[in-house]
Amino acid sequence: MAESLETALVPGRTCDGCTLCCKLAEVKALAKPMGVWCKHCDVGAGCVIYETRPRECEVFYCLYRTAKGISELWRPRDSHMVMTHEPQATRINVWVDTEFSGVWRNPQYLRPLRQLAQNMLRRRGSLIVWEGNHGTAILPDREINLGLAMHKQIVVMGRDGPNGEEYNVEAWERDDPRLTQI
Ligand code: SF4
Ligand code: SF4
């Protein structure tokens, strides 16, 4: 996926050799679910229908391509993870290639994830690691298993504690009556 909308891309970074979003992203126009290779992907090379690919593919770039603050460590081809930002949900998503399940627990990744999560939580946002439909909320001091949370509402709660602000993250059904109270 990628490589056409020339907006706010980090100079010097390319998709060359990486097609991981063509596996991990959902593509509604093609009825392609998350986590399976798109039938149009030449894995590691590119899109074989590049000129006519769906608009959602055309405009997609992962955070590695668009965010200067995301270091080379997160290059999807090497990390086996694709980071995206959902501004309307104030959320960073980390989609993990399930062939490399648990890779995010490696301290070289978990440490920066905790720092990023801290920044998101201060804005009542969240950082969720997704392995398939299974979500794990990252907090500065722990992880919270959200279960099969992909289609649920992620709710972030904070309160003053003896050591500063304390956070909790839960996944609620979208018709949960508590959602009308927040
Ligand atoms: S259509 Fe092309 S860009 Fe879109 S997911 Fe498939 S291979 Fe990737
Ligand atoms: S995951 Fe990111 S770096 Fe890899 S092909 Fe997609 S947009 Fe490019």
C-alpha cells in the first residue's frame, strides 16, 4: 500500500521492500479483512494494481512514513508492526503481524511504547497493541488485556492518585449505557 499522496511524509523514508500494511490493514473496498495478504500484493515488492488501487490504499501511510517522532526502530519491514494514528479516537494503534506475535513485548519496543502511551493518556487518548482482533492497552506501568476489543469502544479513565494521575483503559460494548454519561 501507499506512495501517492505526497503530504507530510518524513523525508528520506520510503515503503521500499515493505508491503506489511497490505496484510495488516482492512481494505473495505476489496472486502479484505485485517491480517491476510491482499490478493493484489506482490509481497515485499508492491501493489500489482497500483494505478487502480482503492482510494483507501492510495491515501494510507503508516506513522513510520508520516511521523518524525517515530524512530527507525519502527520500520514495519523490520519491526513486523505497523503503527497508525486515529485522530478522531485520540488513539495510536500498533498492528502486530501475528506471525511475530508478542514481538512488541521486547523491551526495545515496550519501553518507547510506554512513553508514547504516557503522552496519549495525558490527552485522554490511548495506545493499543492489536494482534488480530485482540487488543492490549499499554500504560506507563502495565498492560491491560482488553480481549476481543476491535469493535468495542475504548474508554480511558484517569484519576488523581497518591503518585500522580492513575489511568485505566477498558473496552465497552458500543451500546453500553455508561457511554452516554461520559
Ligand atoms: S490493493 Fe494494492 S495497495 Fe491496496 S492492499 Fe491490495 S496490494 Fe496493497
Ligand atoms: S506499512 Fe508503512 S512503510 Fe510499510 S508499505 Fe505500508 S505505509 Fe509503507
